[in-house]
Amino acid sequence: MTNIEAKRRYFRVFIPAMVIFLGASGVFAALGLDAQGPSPAILAFAILPVGSQIALFVAHLRFIGEVDEYLRSIQIKAVLFALAVILIIATGWGYLEAYASVPRLHILWLNPIYWVSYAVAAMTLSLRATGQAE
Amino acid sequence: MNNIIRQLRTERGWSQAVLGEKLDVSRQSVIAIETGRYDPSLPLAFRISRVLERSIEEIFLYQKD
């Protein structure tokens, strides 16, 4: 399995999974479904974004296992950086919400913050090491 | 860890992409290894040694930190 094939396999899952996730999130936001209570229909609909995220992480795990060792090290560092960012935000902002009455940060934001942090870290690490982004 | 991969590669007239193909790694990985920013694993070091037809000790120059 070459790196290019691994990347193709990853994006074959990543793109539809992200479309489903964003589409489902958009439907939730547009219809204000959360205001109607957790009906069976809403719970069933919530499977879509959750399922897409599971597929995405399974694909990412497979991708990390398929690329060469140097690219794997970049991926692992980027994932760890993104995890650190969301844990720091969740912890720091969580304490502020609990004890300082700061505005509420919806937990859903942790998802895009994770992916943006991961993307920035992966790109920065690639550029720093070789002068070209992967 | 320093190495003479770039020198051995250019002696053979290979591009970084060609060496990457021979080693089954990305061009990025070749760049990172050549510049000493990434130390390869032992299996990859053996592959490099075989492809460049030199011993690991000849290719990689170990320096104590």
C-alpha cells in the first residue's frame, strides 16, 4: 500500500462522512430540533452524525497504519496536539463555566476545534520538516 | 543523526522521488531523513542500506547528544 493509495482510501471515507456530518448538523441547526426534546426520531437522526464520526475515526486509524513511518509520526503528533487543544479548552472553559459564569460554549464546538487543530498541526509539522505540506 | 544518503543518492543520479519509490516511502520522508530531521526505524535503515548498497554504519553517522 503506497502513501497515495492510503490517502485515496482515507478520502473515500472522509469526504462522504464529513458531508453527512455537516449535513446532519445543518439540519439540526436549521430545524431547531433540540428545542423539541429527545424524541425517538431525533435520537434516530442523531445516529447519522455519530455514525459518520465513527467511520471517520476508523478511516483515520487505518490511514495512520497504512502510510510510511515518517508520515505516521506526523499524524500521531497532530492527533495528540488536537486532543491536547480540546482537552485544555474543555478543562479550562469548563472550570470557567462552572465557577466564573462565562458564556456557555456548546460541546459540539469541540468537534470542529479538534479537526482544525489537527489540520493545522499536521500541516505545520509537514512544512517544518520538509518545506512542503503533505 | 547525520547521514550521507543525499551524497549516495546523487552519485546514483536518483531524485528524492526515485529513492522514495525504491524504499517504498514518500518523498517527504526521504527529505526528512536526508536532512537529519527524522531518524528512520531499524527496518527502514536496513532497506536504505540495501538500496544504497552500503552498510548502515557507513550511511548513518551516530553522534552522541
